[in-house]
Amino acid sequence: MPETSSAARARQEVNRSILMALWKHRRRTAAAVALLVVAKLLMVAVPAVLKRIVDALSEPATLLTLPVFLLLAYALLRFAGSLFTELRDVVFVRVTQAAVADFKVRMFEHLQRLGARFHDSRQTGVLARDVERGTAGVGFLLGTALFTLLPTLVEIVSVLVILVAGYSIWFAAIVAVTFTAYAILTTVLTERRAPFQRQINDLDSLASGRMVDSLLNYEAVKLYANEDLESRRLSTVLKEWVGVGIVNQRSLSVLHITQSAIIAFGVAAVMLLAGKQVVDFDMSVGDLVLVNAYIIQICLPLNTLGLIFRQAKEALINAERVGALLQIQPEVGDEGTFAALRVDHGEVRFEKVSFGYEPGRQILWDVDFTVPSGATVAVVGGSGSGKSTLARLLFRFYDPDAGRVLIDGQDLRHVDQKSLRRVLGIVPQDTLLFDETIAYNIAYSDPATPREAVVEAARGARVDEFIASLPAGYDTRVGERGVKLSGGERQRIAIARALLKNPPIMVFDEATSALDTRTERAIQAELTRISRGRTTLVIAHRLSTIVDADLILVMEHGRVREQGTHDELLARQGIYAQMWNLQRQQNALEAEATRLSRQPVNLVALVAGVLDGARPLLDAKGVNLYTQIASEAARITGDPSALQQLIWNLYAHAVAVTPPGGRIELRLARDGPLTRLTIADGRPSPGQAAAQQPAADEPDVLRSMAALDPARVQAEAERLGGVLRASDAAAGGMAYTLEFPLRAVDALPASATETSGIDLSGVAIMVADDQEDARGLVAEVLADRGAAVHTCASGADVLAALRQASWPDLLVCDISLGDMEGYELIGRIRALEAERGAPLGERMPAVALSGHTGPEDRLRALLAGFQIHVAKPVDPRELLATVSAMLRPDTRRGAAS
């Protein structure tokens, strides 16, 4: 198959790279070649000395004496040949290693210069595999191939000269014919194998790309339970790779067999000719030994030469990919030597800009606007309207197809790119973090930045408290692409990075899109502060964040449809006004949903449930828990599911940061109109924390909860109507206190708390009481509201029912049963749940009924495993309200009418 022009250019690039490396280290290369020639000449001389030894020992007159000099010379020549070969390797190894390292750096720098269009169209795994194979191929061609091919040729030429000069020309003719046949066969069959090798490389790169792509998106794989699908996709490629590899190996075996046959015929012909000449007394026995030694000496390297030729061909094919990559020119380059960008005022102008990522897919059409010096211009619009493309053009990841982008009147196509990006700062929509420390990522614009400046930038981005809560602080590694951090945490680190850079022109591309509402407000205030006095381009989705912008551009389908201030655009009743009204309606719906989810909650019951569910974590870590729970009821208003998750997060974090044998304190008390829940951990000092390593068998949930974001927890507490306060614990460690008012901040209307609105249709409830009248009354109250009620007269009946039938959504149980106490029964039920591996969120809520109403009775019920205690005789309204509040969100059917 004829070689394509692109493949030829790629090979030329590879050859040029090898020649550049040899020329760069020309003195070492020359020294290595000289040592190589000397080593081979010494090895050629070895058979000549051996011939003299054999001839000397064949003479009857010398049998009484030993040719000591010749024997020592033979040994010395062999040693000297090996010595000079090793010296060659010592001298040239620096050339090989340095050349491979330089080539890899050159490849890396070239890939860095290539534009976004190139990288957007390539798979990272495929590209990395191509570079890896290509650099290995260049190293092979430079070292092994060069210093195997050259010495073999030197050896063959030397032997041919000796055979022609000292013996019959027929010896040289036989060797020449053998070598010619060998070379022709090797070249033809190796060329036929080349397409197989290219196909193997393509499949290998494809398999590597699929593996890397799957690993980078492992969360998506897990979310959709598609591990088997990904394995099948990879196996499909590898099966094809195996098939091509088998065909390739068969062709290789054919090549080896035919090469061995040619060598065997050549050796046989030479030895037959030499044997005949010995019989005819034209040659001595020593000559026969010499000819035999030379034939063996050149046939062995001939085999090696065939192997090296084949491997060199494969290495050249591998290197073709990187050669082709080096041929690609940057789409956006600094043509010539451009001057650095000068920023006097910082005015940004898009002048009739049109752009498309690919032909036939136009993104921007005649976009024309100016961001005056020191002004804030916001760009809004739907997805796909071209908002983020403006930022990519401003940073010159792409050049516009038509029009110009200017800063202070300077066309960005005619200024140095590095100087352009030094004056621009950005908080991108998708935060880009390296698998390094938090400090490294914040200071990425200037790695030499002192730690004090990094901390100040983190404080400005409202991320310093979160970083301080981590065991390693600013030296915490964030994982690949920052996967160990939440989206909001990554975005705040990006904000800190932009604050630290402090450029005259700032771009916020959906800068607060991953933040919750309260954190967004705090960050937005900081962004507004840093925008003062500098040119700012804000690309936003939430219109509430850009109402104070000096100018708002409304984009639709790549065109600027409207522009003006917030008030002006609302007055026009156009696209912006429609977007504003839709977002207001959405915010109102979200607020109403939050309001409706708030209901009476017994905080004591929630805390008891969390403690019960987290007991395995406590036992696994070996941490001691000390509780101080006030006996009086602590009823607040809120979303029970969200409150339970909030308390769980704080408690699990305390367990995670407390070392084995440490102590956690949990206090729940009333203070006037407030209820306070304090969780104090026993974390070690910073020095001890740095030395402390997590146990190998520590549960994954504890590892994931070691980092707590106080700002996020504070925002969640405020959303639920409370406050989070952090302080140093008296015994060391940190103490987090949740404060909630005993009365709801935004109480529901009276109709929402009345039992008339409670509907228990579809809810399965088990009622256990040894008194038939009491059991019947409770069952009747619940059944009247639609519940499917199953009654039991003893603890044994309850356990038997749970083992044989599906579990109910809730248990209402009398403390005094005939055969066992309710405390014992709930303990057995919790043990059954543990055996089933039921997580905290799926455990069955349980209500304890008792005629004893003392504080110690309520506390004992909570600690035994019940979630709430209700006094007998039962008030139907209280029972219904309690049952409705205790149901899990996925089973709750009732709602306030």
C-alpha cells in the first residue's frame, strides 16, 4: 500500500527529532560511535587469534609447549570487546535519556500550544497513549536501533573483507547472497505486517481512551449502575485487539521461520565449502575454525538485525502518531513576534463578532457591544445562546470568524497571548482544579505567592472556615479535577484564585451557579465589592445576581436581542422581563414548597434516632459518646427529613475527626425560647492530625465526612430556621451548636396543624398492645384516616409478623406488653434491621405508648430505640400529629389541607 503524504511527513518529523537529539549531543554521540567501532574491531580479531591457537596446537613440534601469549591475547580481546561495549553504553545513556525527556517535553509544550478546538475533539486517554507509545518509539530508534544496526554493519563488512582477502571469494559470495535474501525477505514481510501494527495501535489507543473516559466519569457509571456496560464496551475493543494480535503474531512467526531457513542454508553452504578445502589441504584446521567462528559471529547479529529491523519498523509506526501531532499547527497562534498587551483603561469591545465552533454550526451572529472601563456588563440568556462563548473568545481560545475582539483598542489577534491572559481573571462555570493541595490551586496564577496572601484570598471567597476544618488545612489534596470537594467548594476556590490574581479585567461565568442561596448572597456581595474599579463581564443565569449591572445584554440564538439596565429592560416587557417573571415564579414555588414541608418536630426523637442509626459508626471507630439530653420536650417547627440529615452530618463528622478512644459530647437543652443542640468532637491538635492516618478498615462514610463545610451547614441551618455556631470545645476539639426557636419563625396557618388535614391512606401501621380496648382504640383512630392497621397482642406476635410479612411504615407499641417489655422488643427490632443492613433513612419509626409520663420514662424510651414517647390514655389528635410527623418522606401521604 503506498505511503500517504501525511505519514511521510510524520516520519520526516520523527527523523528530524532524532537527528536534532544526536546533533545536540554530538560529542557524546561521536565518542559512543568510536567506542562502538573499537569494540567491534576487537571482537572481529578474536577468531583470528583463535585460528592461530588452533594452528599452533596442531603442529607436532609445538605440542610440548603452550602458546601462552596467544591464549592470553584471546582472553584479553574478548574482555576488551565487552569493556568498550559497556563504555559505549555508559557514554550514550545520557544522550538517550535526555533525548527522550526533551522529546516528551517538546510534545507536551506543543500540545499546550494547540488550541481548544483540537483538545475538544480528542479523547484524553487516546492522546496520552499515543504520546506514551510515540516517545518510547523515539527512544528505541535513537538508542537500541542505532547502536545495534551500526555495529552489525561494521561487523559484517569487516568479516567480508577478511574472507575476500584471506580466503576464497566464494565465501564472501555465499555470505552476500545469504544477506541479500535475508534483507529482501525481512523488508517485504515486515512491510506486509505494518498495517496490522497500525491497527493494533489504533485499537490499543481506543481501549485506553475508553478506560480513561469511563474512570473520569465513574460517578455517572455508578449512578446508572452501568459497570457491566462499560466492561462490555472495553471487552469489545480488546477482543478485536486480540484477533488482530493473533494474525500479527502468525505473520511474525512466518517471518522468523523463513529467516532461520535462509541463515541455515547459508551456514551449511559455507561449512561445506570450508570442509572441502580442508580435505583438499587448501585450508588448515585453524582456518576452518576461523571461518566457522566468523559465520557464527555474523549470523547471530543477523538474527538480531532482523529483530531490530522489525522492532524499529514498529517503533517508527508508533512514532508516526507523535510526528503527526507535531505537524499540527496551533489554530490560534502568535504569528510572528507580537507586542505585549497594554492595559491603560481596560475597555473591552466586541465588534460585529461572528463565530462557529465548526462549519455549519454558527454560535454568534454580529455580536456588538462594549464593556466600558470600570463598568460591569452582564450577559444573560438561555442555554446555547452563546454566553460562555464570549468568554472563550475574550481569552482567545478561539479567533472569531468575522469581526474583532479588542481591549483598549488593541485587536487580540495581534498581541502576545500570555500578556493577554495575565490581565484577565475568570471564575468559570466548570471549576478547573489540579490533583494538588488547596493552597496550590488557589495560588495557581502565581505559585510563588506567600501563604498569607492565599489565606486572605480564601477569606474573601468565604472558603477559609471550610479549609480550616480540614485535618490538613490548606495542604489538603483535592483529588483529580477536585472530586474530593463539592461543587460549591470548588467554585469558591476558583473565586479565591481569581481574587488572588487581582486582574484589571474580570469575567464571572456563572460564578455562583453551584452555591446555595444564602452562600450565593454572601459570595455575590464579595463579587460586587471586587468588581468595583475594574472592568467586569458577568455571564449569569440567575437574574437576581445582576440587577445592579451597568448594562445587561440579553442573548438569544447567538444574537444580542435586548440591552439596557435592569429597570429599562423590565419596562420594555420583552425577553428579559419574561425571564425575570419566570424566575420569580420559580422562586415563589420553591419558597412555598419549603414552607409546606415545615411541621412540628420533636428534636429529642430526631437526635435519638440519629444516635441509634449511627451506633455502628461509633463502634467501628472505637469512640466514646457522652450525652446530656434535657428531660423536657424540645418541639420545634421544621422539615424533619432535612433536620435529621443536618444532625447526622454534624454527628458523623464528629465521629470521623475524633481518634479511636476519643470522646464525643452531645448536649440537648432548652434555653428560654431556644433549643440548643451541641456536638463537641475530640479532634487532635493540628500537629497530631497531620500525623494521624485513617485506619485501613475505617468505614468509607467516615472518610467522606472528615471534611465539613461550615458555610454550607450554616446555610442549611438558616434555611431550616436555625443558626449554627462554632467554637472551641472545653476539652479540645471543636463544638458545633445548632440553635432553633421553640416556636416556628414562619408558623403554618392553624388549618395546617389541625388533624382534619391528615390523610394516612396507603400507610401500613402496626399497633402492639396487650390490652384489647387500648389496642382497638388506637387502631380505630388510625384506620379512620385511611391507614392499613395490623394489630398484635404481644411482642412475640410482632416479631413473628415482621419475620413473615413485609414491614410496616411505622410501629405504635405499648411499653408494657404481656410477654416482654417494649424496650426489649424495640431492641430486637433494631437488631433485625441491622441484620437486614437497613440504612438510617429506611429504619422503621417507632412510637412508645406508656402510662408513665415522667422525664426518665421518656428518656428511657428514646435511648431504647423509640423515636418519640406518647402518654396514655392517648389523645387522638396528638397521636395523629405524631404519626404524621414521624413517617418517612417516601411513605408520608398526609398533608395539610
